Amino acid sequence: MYTTFYQDHAIKTKIPDDAEGKICWKSPANIALIKYWGKETGQIPMNASLSFSLKKSVVKACMRYKVSITGEGGLQSFKVNGEENETFARRIKDYLLSLYPYFPCLGRLDLEIETHSTFPHSAGIASSAAAFSALALCLCSLEEALYGGKNQDEDFFRKASYMARLGSGSACRSVYDGFALWGETRHYQTGSNLFATRLFEQDVNPLFNTLQDAILVADSSAKKVSSSSGHAMMKNHPFRESRIEQVELNMQKFLNAIKEGDEKTFVEVIENEALTLHGLMMTSDPGYLLMKPGTLEMIEKIRNFREETGINVGFTLDAGPNIHLIYFEKDAKKVRPFITSGLAPYCQNGLWMDDGMGTGPGKINNL
Ligand code: PMV
């Protein structure tokens, strides 16, 4: 139903000549526990994924808008952490152009955009999901500022999620707090390939709203194979079909575990998803490896710690070498000393970041 909905309902009303203002949003990065890997044309995921939004890893974005005197609007400047950034500016320009059918007003506005991320670039956390989410939220607010609107209701976030997806797939999950699901699955009714939705409160045991994520930086150098190339290689991947089946099975186990409060199955599933993601990379054509020796050392340590203590802590990995140590807040007293003495020594320059489930995006006044 939503495939062409936002284009069909694009607002074409002329904007007042003196329209001018500034809109800012902050949006979190998210960490996927059920992984999106592989996409079809139009940013449609090969399989459903599920993530939670982080508390401290956040991108803020401010958008200044003004009616263009030439009648032809466009991006006038784009700054990242206070500096003009040509590479990103090009990507954002293309992104905005691709959104004209949804927001015809963009064709008449001059825009100046500035973003700021709260986490160090060296942390290896992709800021693109948080950035595209923040930008999409700014665009939806811009529309409300120009034409009036219902003020950030469910439809607002659904639309923002749809627009964020067009910038970067996983970004569509960053417009929510808590757990976000993106993609169709047999195991959850609201799953859509076009936008993410939040899991219903009754489907999440409160224990799972206390998840912590220690981001352990095994290596911060730029990765040799981009996520886009990785996604593309899933098209003819020998394990494509079995991956699609496996994800459904993992999704079912995962949803069941977080509803029932089953910590053990939760940990089993998230580690299986992380290792599968990297297994798919190794068995792509050409195959590649993003894990580093430090990654493997930490995995070994985490599994030993879990066996020795009986504490349900596990790891996940993004498309990179860094470990995300996932644990419950109730275990923090025992897990923290393990991080600092058992894992930090394997991190590059001892770098790790203490994060966890956050409260989602929010409108702000300034960067
Ligand atoms: O949104 P992209 O194209 O950067 O892909 C992200 C893919 C993973 O981070 C590896 C998994 C995920 O679901 O976020």
C-alpha cells in the first residue's frame, strides 16, 4: 500500500515567498541484532532485521531553509562537525534530489545543512544511519513547518523512516527508541520493507529495555570493502536462500526470547547472527574478512567469561572488526570490571565506549 503512497500524496502547494527558518533534530545510531545483509533495487532489504537505538552515539543535524531568489533551490552548504565536507555534500545533494518527488517544496528552497556527531570517528560506528535519520526527521518537520501538520504522530515517524531508508537502509530503524523492525517477516505483522516500525510494548519483557552496549574498538582503520559492495555480493551468493530461511528462524527465536525474558536464547541468536554476517562476507565472491585478531581474542574471552560466571553476556558485530558487547544492566557491576581488565587490553589504544539503549530521536534547538 505504501509503495507509491508518499509520492501520490506529495504536497504541491506553493510555499510563501518569505518562508524561512531552521529545524534541528538529533538521532541515535542503532545496532542490529538480527542483521540486514543484502538488498534489492530501491533500498529493499533481502531479509528482515531488528535493532535497538543507542543512547550516546548520536548525530545532530540542523537545516536552514529559505525561499530561493533564483527560483531553483538546492543544497548551498553542508558541514560535518564544523567543516565543509565535499564528499558528504555530494551524497546529500543526490539524496535530496531523489526526494523531490516526495517533497516538491525542496525545488524552491535553498538549504544549509550542518551535522555533528557525538562519537569519535575512530570508534568505527557508522554515523550514516544516525545522520540520514536526523536529516529525514528534519525534512518531515520542514513540511510541517511549511504546511502545518499533526505534529510528530505515528505517521510522521513512519514517513521519516521511509525517507531515511532511501538515504541508507539501516537508517530507517534509527527514527525510533527501543527495538525497531525493518522488513517483512512471517513472525511479526507490522514488518514492512519500506519503513521500520517499533515493536509493541507487550512484546518486550522490560528486562530487554535495559540492554547495554559496550563498543570495543578492535581496529579503527577504514574498512577495505564497503557495506554497499557487501550488500551487492548477496545477489549471487551461494548461501542466499539458506540465509533468508535462517533469518526467519532466528527472528522467531529472538522475538520469542525477548517476549519471554529468555536471556540464554537471546545471546545464542545474536552471536549466531553476528558470525553469520561475517561468514557471508568470507564466502562472498570475492571473499573478504573484516574481523581482526583482536576481534577473535575478545570473542574467546567473552565466551569464557560467560561460561565461568553464568552471566548472559554476548557479542554482536557490525560490518567491521569492532565488538559490541551486549549485556543487561542488572549485570553491569560484574561485567564492567571484565570489560576494563579483560577486554580493553585488546582494543586499539584501549578505546571502548560505554553505550546502551536510548530514548530515541528528538527535536532540538541547536547543534
Ligand atoms: O545500512 P547499511 O547499508 O550501512 O548496511 C548496514 C548493514 C549492517 O550494519 C551490517 C547490518 C544492519 O542491519 O545494520
